[in-house]
Amino acid sequence: MCHSALEKVYDFSPDERTLDNLQNLFRASWAEQRKQEPYLNLFESIEDERAWGMEGLQLLQNYFEFEDPRQMLRPNPVEREKWVSAYLSVHPELGITSPSQPSENQNVDETFLVRGIIDRLDMVPTSKSSVALRLIDYKSGKAPDLKYSPSMNEKILNESMEQLKIYALLLRESQKGASNAKNMNLRYLRLFYLTSVQPDRAQVLDYDLGETQEVRDIELQSVHQDLTTVWKDIQALVATQDPLEFIPCERKFCYCHKCRKRFVPGTLSEPEPKALM
């Protein structure tokens, strides 16, 4: 609901992008969705629903206090809720592959489809005479607390940026050969957290893919290689036709845990019990 409100608020003229209007978009979206699946039985009581709604309104207030949308002038946002997709080659060394679908002469087993939705693209200056795109992704969860050693904080930042790097790769692939103004170089990534370790405060994490396209391509090449490895691992697991080969991960929000419920108990491998300290 917060994402929807943050998208639609930019349909208003700058002077109409008030906090009240932003929060009313949230209310209107929830009023429309609350009686539909999968939200129909989301809350056990009206009190729980109200508490959740108040949290959502607070997240939007955090956003507004960090970045006043009334100050955002054209051409920004350049894009909102932009779908990106590409058929990536299983041979990353080939570089740019196919922006939409495999060609007639291309073996479909040699590519795999990756797609996603970019929340926002902004145009930002890099110097007095040049500009680049910044990819922005809203997060309703809490920003990571970078309170550790520099090396650990760098690791946390890189892991947090994985999703945005994939979007950057897809955007580069899908825009190959395009020449309009919206297809300028994408250089910056921003995770926009609507809450943080500091109560009722938004926080952003920024990442620079590199000053030159060559540097950016090297970074995205690594992303392409990682995706290819994941895809090949999935294919290898499917080829075994043995559910016991599927090892569950430890990430509690991973979709694999929802999938497990669809199988007969005992037909999948179980997580190893944690050793007692």
C-alpha cells in the first residue's frame, strides 16, 4: 500500500503533493483491497488492522519528512513502476543478449528470463554538463544498522544492493540500442528505507556502479554470472527429479518455506537441527 501511494502521489501537481494527500492515497488503496484476497482475513481484529494502518501512515510520514515530494521538479521522477525484463544468456561472457525474447535462431535452453519492477528512476547531475539515472527502490522494512567493522558494513551494503544490481542489469539489457532521453546511462542505486534504527526516521543507502560504462559493465557482468550460476543450479536440481535433493535455506522470508507446505511430509529434506551450545 505504501508503494502504491508513493507512486500515485507524483500524479499530482507539486503543490498538491501534501502529506495529507499522500496518506489519503494509502487509505484509499487499503479501502479498495481490504475486502479482497489475499487481504480478506489478514487481521484477527479491528484493533490489529488499525495498528497496521497507523504504522503505514507513519512510514509515509517518515518518507515525507526525508524527501518532500513538493520539491521534486520535472523531469523527475523519470519513470515509476517500470517493468524490466530480459532473456539472459547462460554464457555471460557473451554480454548483452536478448531484450525481450530469444530469436528464432537462438536455443531457448541457452537463455533464461529474469524480470522485475523498478519503483522509480530519477535523473541526477554528475557534473555541470552531464546527467545519469538513479534507480530507487522503496523498502517498508527497517534499514540495516551499519554499526560493524568497515569490511562487515561493506558486505552488508553489497548484499542489500543485490536486487537493485539485477534491475540495473535488466535495464541495461533491455535498453541496448535505444536512443531516447530516458535511456541514458544508469549509474546510481538507492535503497529508500521508510524506517530505520532511529525511531520514525527514513534512511537511504546509496551505491555508485562506477564513473564509466566500462566499470559499470564489469560490475554487472558479475551479477549476470551469479544469476547464471543460480539458474544452472536450479536446472540441475530439477533434473534429479528427487525432492530430497532440495535443501532448504535459513532465510525466514524465502519463498521456499511456503513451497514446502505443498509437499507430503517426509518427501523433502529437513533442515539439520542446530547444535546445542
